[in-house]
Amino acid sequence: MKKLALAATVGFSLSMLAAGPATAGGLDGSTAASESSSTAQASDSAVSADSDLDKESLALKYTSMTPTEVTNDPGIRYTIDELKKGDVVSTDLNGEETTVEEDGAFDGSVVLDEKPESNSTVDFTVTVERDGKTIGELPTGVDIIEGDRGDYERGTLLLGDEPVTADEFADEGMNLSMVNCSADDNVTFEVFRTTGDETSGITTLEQVAGDDMSASVRFFSSEDKSDLPGTYTVTAECGDSTAKEFFNVTD
């Protein structure tokens, strides 16, 4: 995919849309019996006051957007898990800083001033500082597509682009978003993996829906790359809405 070289004149607005508790974590365990323990470990991996942010801390609401969507408010939306009041969030587009107003998940947005070309990628890095120290430099990007995606139904589960290779999955993970929930809904994502004829639970991730009525997390695996290929099932629930999607990891 062609990469879009953003000109210095391209700007953005960074805003805190909502905040709430989050317990998104990484993959730990590969059997159904380990699901509950991996959930606890996911919670334990939340960022403490002195911890550096891991790459799974940042998730996009949409990984594919149209040129019109990224240039109109609210633009590109993302979530960073478990920030602290007083943390400072900025990006590498213009360095504008926003101070986090309360503990919990931080929802930000990026609005471009100029429409990018279709079939390109807008790349940017979100930086988080705590007490004057950089605790996270989180690179991400949105694929620019043609056409109009239209409105999503209530409780729609969106996954990042696929197919993905084992290398891509190990480095970038898979973005999971549940959209059109209710604000403050507790959204639960469960990930299962099918190997041969066996399907096993892997992990449970939780996030609170913000004012944009969505919740986003990023799912990573800690397994060796050689063990990653396979079919993954993701289920998500918010309120009385449930959804299921699949993605594949290839050699």
C-alpha cells in the first residue's frame, strides 16, 4: 500500500472525547482453561503510575476511513488505555499538547486539513508524557479508502485490516472496535483461536464506551511467530448487543 507523505501544512485537532476505566491486556495462555487467568493478567498489565506504555495501549476506532471522514470532525479517533490525570498527549504532526483531565482511558481525535489520496496511508505517532518523562511513543496509521462506508448498526464489531502475516500480527496486533454502543457501556471483547479441529479461549479484554459510543482495544499475542498462524474468532458485547467476527493470520 502506498504511504502518504504528509506535508507540514497538514494539521489536526487533538481532543479528549471521553475517559473511563479500561483493562485491555495482552495474550497469555492458549487453552480454554486459561481464559480466566489471562483475563486477570490482562487487568494486571494496566499501566501503573510509573510504567511505560506498551504498543497495545493505543487502538484506533476505524483502521480504514475515507478522505472526507479524516478531514471532518471528529476525524481519526483513537483510545489510549489507562492514562493518569496530568499526563500530556501530543502527536508528531504539529506537537499540540493536551493534558489528561482524569484517570482512565483517553479518547483523542485527529482531523486533517487536507484530503489525502485514496489508496494511501496516513501515519502518525502519539506521544504521552508523565511528570516530564516520555512514557510512550505509539505509532499508528489509517488506510484511506474510496467510497462511503455508510452508517453502522448498533453494536457493530470492526476489526483491523486483514489478511495479516505472522510478522505483521506480532508487530502491530489486531485492532478491535465495537461501535454504536451507549456511552459508558462496559464493552467486553473475547478472543478465541482455532487450530485444526480445536477452538480454545485466549483472552478477554474490556473497555468502557466513551462519548463517541464506541470502545477500541488492540489485541497482541505473546507467542512465538511460528505459532501465530491460524483462525481467530472475536466476540464483543455492549448492552444487549453482541457481535462476532473472524480474522486469519498467515505464514
